[in-house]
Amino acid sequence: MTDVHITIANKTYAGAAQPTIADFHLSLRANEFVCLVGSSGCGKTTLLNCLSGLDNQYDGEIQVGQQHSAPKIGYIFQNPRLLPWRTVRENIELVLEPHQSPELINPLLDIMQLTQVQHEYPERLSVGMNRRVAIIRAFAVNPDLLLMDEPFVSLDPPTARDVRSLLLQLWQQRPHTVLFVTHDLREAIALADRLIFLAAAPMRVISDIVVPIARTQRHDEAAIEQFRQQLINNHPDIKQLL
Amino acid sequence: MQFNKYLPSLSLLVFLAVWQGAASTLHSNNTLPAPYTVAIVFWQAVVSGQLPYHLGMTLMRLVVSFSISMLLGCAIGIVLGRNKALNAFFDHWLVIFLNVPALVTIILCYVWFGLVESAAILAVVINKLPNVIVTIREGTRALDTDLMDMARCYHFSKTKTLRHVILPQLQPFLMGATRSGLALIWKIILVVELLGRSNGMGYQLHLFFQMFDVASILAYTIAFVAVIQLIELLILKPLDKQALRWRR
């Protein structure tokens, strides 16, 4: 299976006085859903860019599974980054590899409730729908590692909640190893198997906490709030992030 | 509101009336022939096959030189837009070629390569190419880096990136280069033909000038304008519509 081991000894932007990321270690088990929680600007997006191969200028090693070829990465960006001149379906089909059949998109569209609008252009759809398309696109490549960079940040709370629950539904049907970046602790608790709290400048792990709430209870806001309070009380070191 | 529909036809009629009025006042069929006279000359030139032949030759040169300039110009423009070092190196070349007068390149091409078809086409291409390069380079600089990163992250091949990510973003620039290109190339081709070819619109206009045949000059001009309008109406407008169908 695809265990993921990340080591970034040093990532310093050209011209920057101090590293953005230093001595960073993180391992993910196969099909684990891990949330990175940290303040904005602490280097989370930089980390995802290193993992996705968009940024190669760092010291470290990223090992995804046992394979030696380049890992398949699904990346859900902060903005959906869909091609506005291609329909929903075309946007998803474009990322498929030659051996993948376009048919396999259909069940994904079904789960995300987009079958009706698959031939529409993204600009004619709501922002929430565009996010769902971006989620499907990332799942469609059947990635070894799924990266999500605050994908719900600009949505209004009810829409965010809907898309979040659809994402969980999809992930439970098709488990993947997920690294989800957020600064919203409630969102992190609702989604993750494990929370990683990050300090800034340079970015490093300060706490690694397993979320004990059962998957069936995740829609229960009271349970999430209770765990959040418990976290705040028991971990003074992460208080500044919350 | 219904009235607006007829405005274009009405304006055309008014134009013809003004022309007719001016021709009647001047009373000189040599300097300004009446629309009716021009129509007859036009019809005779069409029937004799002269006008279609020469217009066809000019159109052929237009299509060939336009295609070469657009293809080369897009390729070079995209490369320069994405590569800072190459752009810094070739920027001055571009400025030089942009500012060499068309007449100079035409004369030089004929002097160096002789009065042959390829020299004529080359002269037109050299005149148009820098314009296309500059337009497409600007467009390439404005490409959305978010979408380029997305394409890289999902391992889009070069051709896939070009076709689905880059070219749609360059579409307005391509249409701009096409429209300004057609207008420019027409005019240069006429000069090229006038100086060194024995057929085509430019060659014919030169003959008519020597014979002070204003009616023929006007008849050929009308054919000319009509063809350009047809290209706009039948090719460019539908392309515009097709390319912008995704907009809200």
C-alpha cells in the first residue's frame, strides 16, 4: 500500500533570511486522512507544492509507497483551478491517463451530485459545484497521495458543510491517503483521523493528535465542539493556533 | 426598434446616393464614374474572368503568407513569452524588424532573390511576422500561472497543455493578430504585386493607373472589400462565437 514518508530538512526561498520549513518529518499510513493545522502563512502551501512536485527547490526526501516511478498526486487547490473553456466533464477527462476509461468518471459525478451539469461550463455553476468538480478531478487520477489546500476556505458555512460531507462520503467509498491543510480546527476534527499542529517560521510539527471520534459521529457538531474544548484545555502549546 | 434592423442597408443606400450625387455634379466619367458605370465594368471584369483570376492570385498569396506568419509567429511568440533569456536576446531584433518599412523589405527581397513568387511571399511574411510575435508574446506573458501549475501537477503532456491550457487563453490575442494581420497583409501584397509580379490585384491596379481607368480601379476595390467582409462574416465571427461560448 501507499505509506507516505516526508522529510524536509530545509526549504528556504531564494533571498529569504530564514527557512520556511526546517526539520520537518511526517509519515502517513495508507488511506489515512491527516489534517495539517496551522496559522495562515506558516508554510503549509509551500509544503504541498514540494509534495506535488511543483517545487523541487528543497533539501529532503519524499517517499510515496514503494514504487520508484513518480507518484501520482491529486491536488485540490485553494481555488478550483478548472479550465473555464472546458466543460465539467472535459475538465475531469483531461487528467485521466490514456489507459483509464472515461466511464469511470460517471460514478464520481453521481456521488458528487454533478451528473446533471456535467456538460456545463464551470462559470455557469456555483462556487460549491466548482469545488466538487475539483474534488472529482483529484480522485479521478486514483492518486497515491491526495493533497488538499484549504479547499473550502471561500465557501459560506452551509455550502462548506455540504461539500465537506460529500468529500467524506467519496473518501469512504474510495479510500486514499489524504493530506488536508486547514486553519479551521472544527473542519479538521470533522474530517481527520489525525491532526498535526504546526508552528510557523520555520514550519515544524508541534503536536500529533489522533481524533478519537468515530466516523459515524462526525456529523455531530456537539461531539466536535466537545473534542475541540478538550484539545484547548489539554494542549496549552497549540492554544495560539486556535 | 424594428427600424434599427434596416439601418445598415439604409446607410449603404445613402453611401451610394452620395457617390451618385458627386459623380453627377462632377460630370466627368473619367475622374469619378457613377456607381452604375462601375457596376457594368465590374460585371464585365467578372464575366471575362480577369477579376476572378487576379483576385484569386492575390487571395492565394494572402492565404500562404498569412498561414506562414501566424504559425511561425505563434511558435516564436510563445517561446519568447515563456523564456526570459531568449526574449532579452531577441527583443532588439524584433524592434528592428518592426520598424523596417515594408517597401524596403520588398525591394531587398526582390533584389536578393529575384522577381519570383517565393521572394514575394517572403517579403510579406517578414513584414507581418514581428507583429504576430509581439502580440502573442504579450498574451503568453499574461498566462495564468495557477492553471499552468495545475497542468504540471496533473502531468499534462506538452501538446495537451498547449491545446487545452495555453491556446484558449491566447484566443483573444490570436483573433487580434488575425484581424490586424489580414488588413496589413492585403496592403503589403498589393505593393509586392505592383513591384514585381505579373498578376494579382496590385499588378492590375498598376495597369489601370497607367490608363487612368478609375472605373476599373473602383470595381476591383469593391471586389476586394467584399472579400474581406466575407472573411470576417463567414470565418472570423463564427470563430469568435465558438471560442467564447463558455463565457457567462
